[in-house]
Amino acid sequence: MDFTQRFVPTFRQDFKARDSGGFDRPRYLKLASELKDLISLNSGDPDLTAAPAAVEAAVEALRTGKTHYVYRGLPELLEALGRKLATENRVTVDPRTQLIVTNGSAEAATAVFQTLLEPGDEVLTTDPYYSGHVGSILAARGVPVLVPTSGDALWEPDPAEVEARITPRTKGFIFANPGNPSAAVYRRETLQALLDLAHRRNILMIPDELFERYVYDGHRHISMASLPGAADRVITLGGFSKSYCMTGWRLGWIAAPGWLAGILEQVRYAMSMAAGTPNQWGAVAALSDAARPYYAQVYRTYGERRGYFIQALTAAGLPQQPTPGAFVGMVDIRRTGRTSSEVAEIFLREGRVAMWPATAFGPHGEGWLRYGLVVPLDKLKEGMARLAPVIRTLLPSSAPRV
Ligand SMILES: Cc1ncc(COP(=O)(O)O)c(C=O)c1O
């Protein structure tokens, strides 16, 4: 008997295949697994870990039996998040009714789409996209609709391009700001234009602000929910994984409009009931003043890695026009005249450095690789020392030196 045909609905059977953007991920991973001493810049999970104060608070919670269910979120964490949103993000929410603590922001996105979508409803996102967004749209039987973006515009979507793809089935637009894979940082005017569009065309905006702390070069992260008119139209997704170095702790949050929060809470309850209680005590400490110096240092560490990486690529013959974000981002390889998959494979085989071809995140990633600054600076330097001679062999001999 074919168990898959008998038990797995057809719409689920191609679930994985549709997530890969046409890039042959298994082949690439097999190649990578055969290499010794690989420097992997393609993960989203960094070497850095949570602030000691957060670890202590979580351990203390375990020791003292603070281990019971807390359904919508630990009240202390909801309060702390409310304060953080008000002071850092200028977003006003009622923590007792509008915030939900989730198992990672992955669960936040999934809960939102499980709540909002009828089968066949469309959700706009950027191309290149964060694959988890596409996955959670598909899991809710929605249809992801891609809005092309370009490195020449620093990967910010053009609101007119977003609008052009709205149909009667469109429910909303989900985007990572700062971006993954792109490290785009949306300007106020772009956010305002998108929000105006949400009003005009009656859709929702769903910013994912997981990387909110990593913005450089004098730019500032702006939460769309802080703009006038955002209250009923913006669902903000956030989390502790990246900005607080807590990937495996699985903590995220949703700041939802009042009309949505109640039903969203029920759907999330059906999915996982609650997030881990000791972890939430850790998160309270991560948001406290005690952890501030630690995370200020983390910010500087990513800034240093980013600065070095951009300068080293440029010196090797691949000039970059960097986006203001960090942690993950895009390498412009257009000067090589080769495809993203080709260059990723050459970097892997000849430099033993792994970076995803950005086509793994949508066709508009062609000409780019995606990096993650997830290794210490000395490893990054070793990686660039290996890549620099490889890059030189890829550049046309007529290419001007930079
Ligand atoms: C943009 C973005 N959103 C959401 C997630 C999911 O992260 P988590 O569930 O750990 O919060 C990731 C992970 O890489 C991401 O890059």
C-alpha cells in the first residue's frame, strides 16, 4: 500500500519541494558534508549564546519550581516586553491583551497564518524571501506571492510592486525587517507607503523584526507598528533567537491588534499551549538592565564581523554596496559573471567556505550569495584568506581592480 497516498493529503505531499526555490539543496549539503574543516557561513545559528543573567534566571526558575504552564505568556515577561516595545520600538500595546509569547517567532508566523488564511488565500512576501515565511503560509494552505526586490535598491520592496500583486484573495504582506536573507532595513517612507497601501487595499502588514538590534552605519530600526494608523493593520512578529542570542530557547512573540489577539491566542493554544516557563524567566532577565552591557558587546561583535567581511570581499575584487543590517546578508557576486549556484559550489569545493546561493530564497537572489556572520572573527578571516585567491580566479581579467 502507498501509505503516503492513503494518509497524506495531496496538498502536503509537495510541501518540502516548494520550499527550496529550485535550488538543489540536498546535493549542496552532501557536497558540504564530505568536506573537512569547512567554515560554514550558511547557518542562522551563531556561536554566541545568551547573556549570563538570562542563563542564571532560567536555571533559578528550574531550581525553584517555576515550571508550570503560563498560557499566553509569563506575566512578568509580557510586562517586560510591553515596556521594551514602548521604549525601544515606540509601539504601544496592552501587554495583558495584545501580546502572546510563542515558541520562537516561527510559531508566531505559523499561528498568524493558521488564524487568518482560508485555503487558497494569498500572502505577499519578498523575493528573496525568508523560507520559514513561505513554509508557514503553505502549512496554512495559503499561496505565497513573491514581490521582486533588488540589491540595487538595497532589497527594499517598491510599494507599487507590492500593490500590483494584490488580488481579492490577498490577506497580507509578510516581510523581515531587518531582512533575511537580505539584511535590508526599511526606511520610514517605505514603511509608511506600505501601511498606506494596507489601508487603501484592505490588507494586513506583518513585519518580522527578529533581527531588530542589528542595524549599522547610522541607520535605525523602525517598527512599522510605531507609525500612525498602524493599530488595526499591523501584526508584529518578534523573538529572542537572534537579537538576544537565544536560538534554542525557542521564544518569540506576537504583538497583535486588539481585534485579532483573542482568536490568535486560541489558535496558538491549540498548537503548543504555551512556551517554556523557565525560558521565559530567562527572557525577562535578557530584557533587564543587567543584560544590557552583554548585548551591547554582542552588537559590537556583529558590527566588527560585518565591517571586516565587507572590506575583505571588496579587497578580494567583489565590491559590495552593503545594506544596513548584519548577522545575515547578501554578497554581490555579479562581477564573476557566473550563477549563484556555480559560485556557491566553487566556494565550497575550492575554499571550503559554505554560503547559500541566494537563489535558494527565490529567483531574484540570482547573482548573490547569502552569508551568516555566525562564526568568530578569526574563523571569518581564515575563510576570507581561503576565498580571496578563489575569487581572483573567477573575475574576468579585464575587470578593473578595486
Ligand atoms: C526572518 C526570520 N524570521 C523568523 C525566524 C525563526 O526564528 P525563531 O523561530 O528562532 O524565532 C528566522 C530564523 O532564522 C528568521 O530568520
